[in-house]
Amino acid sequence: MRSKVATFVLLSVLLACKGSSDLKEIRDFKDSEWFIAKKETFVFEVKDVQKVYDFNYLVRNTVSYPYYNLYLNQTLTDDKGKVLVNSMDEVILFNQKTGKPYGDGMGDIFDNRIAAPKLQKYKFAKPGKYKWTIGHNMRPDPLQGMMSIGAEVLGK
């Protein structure tokens, strides 16, 4: 009995420390092609401004993706359309020297969860609805080998 209680307490502490996902959404691209004009907007609501928030890119690519990196443009706006954060981030999908893909994969598909550098430990000034828009900034149009892009916002 004592070990069951200890296990329950340990699991409760671990889950409490993990943080809750305020947004986790993935958008698939037809034929693994991401067009420059296809920016994805993810809408979420912030209720607790005492929390800090971490934003993560969720990238699914194939091994045939022709580059080791991916440049992403991201914009965070409030419910009135005011831009709060706007930046271009480089995410690394493959080892530059060996070509070995990063992330979790099976076969020729790999999933990467990558922190958005400008949006770690972010504090919102007020509760409300927010939009996080993500697009790519690579030269090819469409960009081949990109299966999906997703957004994850974790409040802690």
C-alpha cells in the first residue's frame, strides 16, 4: 500500500511539473509540399497571465527533404492584431556533416519538436485570444519533403 501511495505522489509531481498544453495542433501539407504563400495560423486562448509559456515548432519531414535546415517566419499577435513578436528562426533537421536526421522517426519520416527561441518563458500581459502564424522562408516554392507543421504552446 505504501508503495502505491509513493508511486501516485511521484506521478502527480511529475505531471504537475510538465506543464499543460494550451495548444497542440498540426497541419498536413498535400503531397509533402509547403508553398511559401501557405502560412499556418494557430489560435489559442490565454487565461492565466501568471504562467510563463514555451512555444515549440512541430515539424514533420521526410528524409528526402533536400536541406539540413529550415527557416521559419513566425508572428505572434493579440486579439486586436497587434504584433507582439515577429522573427525568423533557423531550425536544424539533419546533422550538417553526416546527414543523419534529427527527431523521432520511423522509416523515412521524422518528427521534430523544436523550441521557438524568441518565445521561451514568454509572459502575456493580459488574458485573451492570440494567434501564432508560421510560414517558411526557403527559396524553393513549393518546398519538397515537408509533411506538416504544427504549433505547441505550453503554460507552466
